Amino acid sequence: MTGKTKKNFSFRNFLFRYGFLFVLLLVIVYFSASAPSFFSLTAAISVLHTAAPLLVIASGLAFVIMTGRIDISVGSIAFLSSAVAALMISRYHLSIPLAVICMLALSCLMGAINGFIVVILKVNPMIATFGTQLAYRGIGLFLTNSMVVSLPRSIRFLGNKKVGPIYVDILFSLFVLLIMFLVHTRTQIGRQIVAIGNDISIAEKLGIKEKKISFFGYLLCGLMAGLGGIVMTLQVGGVTPTSGTGYEFSAIAMLVIGGISLYGGEGSILPGILIGGITLAVIETGLNYVGASVYVYSFVRGGVIFVSMFADALKTQIKPKAKIIEDEESSTILAK
Amino acid sequence: MKKKIIVTLLVVVVISVFAAFAPAEQEQTVKVCVSWNEKVHSLIQAWQDYMEMYAAELEPETGIKYEWIVNVANGDANLQNNNIQDCINQEVDYIVARAQDSGTIGAAIKAADAAGIPFITFDRASTSGEPTTHVGEDGYLQTRTTAEAFAALLKENGVEGKCIELQGDLLDNTAVLRHNAWKDVEEELGAWTTVAEVPTEWKAEKFYQGALNALQANPDANCIYVASDFAFSSVENALSAVDKLAPTGEENHVWVAADDVNPMGYEAMKAGIIDLGTTWEAYSVSVLFVDTLNKLVKGEAVEKEYLISGRLATPETVDSLEYLYSLDPKYTD
């Protein structure tokens, strides 16, 4: 019994599964030692508040990445849908619920366009969503005339609303993560998405309607980008032409850090995305707290993204070998 | 004889009519490529509008008709250089560019020089190549004006400043000049200590998150310098999150110096949140640019750079400033 337990424990697997948790702990210890006020409830809440828009966006993107595809237009979807809503509210004085409904419908439409191009027209996901990334931002810049669209003062500070000490957008993003977690783990669609990411041809042989499910992934991704756009806009009180730029790469990094493989079929919404989101936000917030040199920020951001991608690639290279060894061991045991 | 007189009179009349309707000077059409690095706020649109408007006003007098070819690089320095190359290929007569990256615009300047096209850098100077001339506002002087007035204001109110500096994008030479001016005045006058420097890359999200984190990390901070107020709602939201959004005179007021007096900054200044700032001029710089361009077209000598200085604005004086684009409803964000 004891021997079996020893055999099942793999330090390598343990490291791959929990490695970033150790990194996160080390980062927290470092910032806490460098800036005493960092190790506090206020800072912890601030970290989650900073991460909130990206947590929502990443939760949708996860459903695309788990199918083994990618969507790099999420930042532009967040920008265009937010810009349209802000214009409807500020310039055309439409009601807020109507603007929000239009915004979410528009973000679904943009996700559906991505899904159509990638899944139906079979265009390479990177190229297709790079094209729509430019197109969506271009439409947004045209509509706003490349100007800042500020929200009316009556709703400008909604992004700061708190329940007790906790910002409402933190609760909202955690709620979204929970819903997405349930969709991923407790529904047929969630399991089918993972199956497609593992192997499309096997998934199809199993009777999974690959195109339909993958298309749904893109649609959901668009919707979540729109919801994330709402959080982002409320935090800053308006939409600027640069809103959402770089979000796609931060969201991808968040997912990879959280253990969602870029090669598809692997990873979890909870705690995966939460760990990834917190890690990135801790670094960003920590640098603010320690008053780091402005030139350090880009270097650290780039370094984190590189390390997470490298770890993902390494994991994918090592995994099949480990599987073969495990299979051989199982066969030996069975033969005995 | 009578016939001769009639013919002579007719000739005189015809010549007079032609003389009256003939243009005083031959009209010259000049193709100008305007390369914007991005259009992140209404100031850039205002610059373009004022340039076109002022040039059109001068047209009857100068006989120079400008044809504007405008492109925007959406914050991408490589795209901007490609856009400028497209202009060179179209054989424009002049190129004016607001650089996304002062350190890489030099490549475009060299390409234009090789094609024999005069190049004017606008608003943001080049650190990587020498253009024909540079037209803009003095970023160093702007923040120096703000910082000196801010030091006087803090001293007047008996405040020992502990300031947060929200910097711009340090790829932008103007942002660097503003940072340098802030540091210089801090050292010279000792009216405040900068407790946190926050890079924003001119992104609203980073203004918000950076300001919020810095305010939480330094609860005793009592002043903020904002390198540009174009997305000031982000700073207001951060102040509001820590219950420090209060106008001058209230107990929890944080002293704020914010440069540019963009529409959002103007609104905050009128509300008493921003205590002072120096304008980043739209109209005057555009006028200066068109005058410089006219000189080049006429073959007159130009200087290496033409810089103007902004005007100090406070809640009391801001409405009295002439040609303030922030007061034009067309540019209200």
C-alpha cells in the first residue's frame, strides 16, 4: 500500500501542477518584505480588483483555448462593445439597460463572426482573429472618432462600489468564474470542449458535433469579452482608444499560468484562472507598491509571459513520455 | 474714326474684365502627408482641424492650397514608419509627423531625406534623426511652469507635499521632458517629495490601477502630479475608491497638478479637483505649424525648432484663456 503511494507521487507532476503557486508565494513574500503595506487586506483586495476585468475575459477565452484554438481579438471586442455602449449612454442618452443589452448582443455577434471564420471557413485561428482584432478596433476608432468617451458622472464611479471592504466587480468576476466553472465541469458542452481539445478526430468519432461546439466556444468568448469590457469601462469611467489593448496577451498568460494548456484539452477554470489572474495582478500591484523603476514593468511582464509559455511547452513535451512510462508500468503490472 | 474708338474701347473693356477676374498670383497646390501616431484624445483632432482651418483662411492671401493626406498609426511605431513610406511613394511635397516613438522616427526622417522631401516633426521631437524643423510646445517648460506654481500653492497652504507622480509613456520624448521638469523643480524648491512614480503608458486602465495602488501603498500621500489629464476620470475613480475625491477646501482634498487642460481635465478643474495645470496648446501650435510650412513652401529659411510655451490655468483663470480648445463643444469628450 505504501509502495503504491510512493510510485504514484511524481515530483515532476507536482511541480507542473503547483509550480506557479510556489512562484506566487515567493512573489508575495518578496513584495511583502520590500513594501510592508503590501501584506494587507487592502492590497489583497486591490490585487483582485485589478484582475477583475481580465478574469472575466480569460474565463471566456479558456473555452476557445481548451479546444486547441486561440482568439486574440478579445481586447478589441471589449473595446468596441464598451465604446458602443458608452456612446449610446453619453451621446445618444439611451437607457443604461438597453445599452448593456446592445453591448452584449454586439459582443456575441463579434464572437460569432470569429467562430464562423475559424470553424466554418477553416481559417487559421491566429490569422483570423488577428484580422478581426484590427477590424473591430478600427470600427471602434471610427465610431468614437478616436476620442475618449467618458461616462456620465452619475454612473462614472460605479466601478468603485463596494460591499463591505470588497469591490462589487470582484464579486462579479468570481461569480462569472463560478458559472464558467460549472459550465466546464458539469455540462455536456464543457466536457465536449475538452474532448475536442484532446483530439478532434476522436471527438468526432464519439459523435461530438465539433463545429457546433467550437463555434459555441467562440460565441461564449465574445460574450465574456463584452462583460469584461463593462468591468474595465466602469473602473476607469470611460472608454479610450487604447482601452483593451494588450488584454489578449495578458489573458492568455493568465490562462497558461493557471495551467490551461495552449495545446488544448487541459486545464481548469477554478482554481486555474484565479491563480493565473492573481499571479499577474500581484506582480503589477507589487511593482506599484515598491515604487519600481518604470523600466522594470515591461521586463517583468514579458518575463512572466515567457516563463509561463515555456513551462506550457515543456509540460506538453514531457507529458507523452511520462504517459508512455506509466503505460509500460501498467502493462508490466498486468502481465505479472 | 468712330469705328476705331469703339474697337479700342471694346479692347480696353475686355482687358479690364480679364484683369479683374484673373488671380493675383498663380495658385499652388501642395500635398502634405500628416502622420499621426494615434488619436487617443480630442487634442489630436483639434490640431488637425485647426491646421486645415488656418491654412484655408490664409489661402487667398498666400495662394497656397494644401491637400492633406492623413494617416494614423494606432500607437504602432513600425506602422507609422510604413505609413510615412507610403506617403513618400505617393510623392508628397512635405511630411509632418507626431512620432509614436521618438527613438525610431529617425528611420522615416532618413527615408524622406533620401527622397528629397522636407520632414517636420510635430509636438514630439525626434531623438533619432534630424528633421527639417520641429514645431511644438516645450514639454519641459510646460511642466516646469506647472511644478513651480504647484510648489508656490503648497507653500501658500502650508502643505509639506508627499506626491505621487503619474508618468506618461517614456517612449514619448514629451513624457520624459515632463518627468525631468517635475524632478528638477522638486530638487530645486523642495516643496514636495515624490513617494511613488507610476508609469501609465498613456493608458486609462494604468492611470486607474497605478493611482489606486500608489494611494493605498502611501496613505499619507497628499498630492498628485498627472502628466496628462486626457483620461482624468481614471484618477478621479482612484481617488474616489480611497475616499479622497474632494474639491479644494475640503478636509480630504488631495492637491492635484495635471498638465494639458484637456476637456476631461477642464471639467475636473472647474469642479475643484485639479488645482492647476499648464495648457498643451492646440490652436497656437497649429498656427505656428502652418506659418512654418508656408515659409518652407515659399523657400524661406526656417529654424531648427519652433516651440511655444503653454499657459498656466487654475480654476479661477481657466475660463479667461483664449483659444482654449477644451471649451469648444466639438472637442468635449
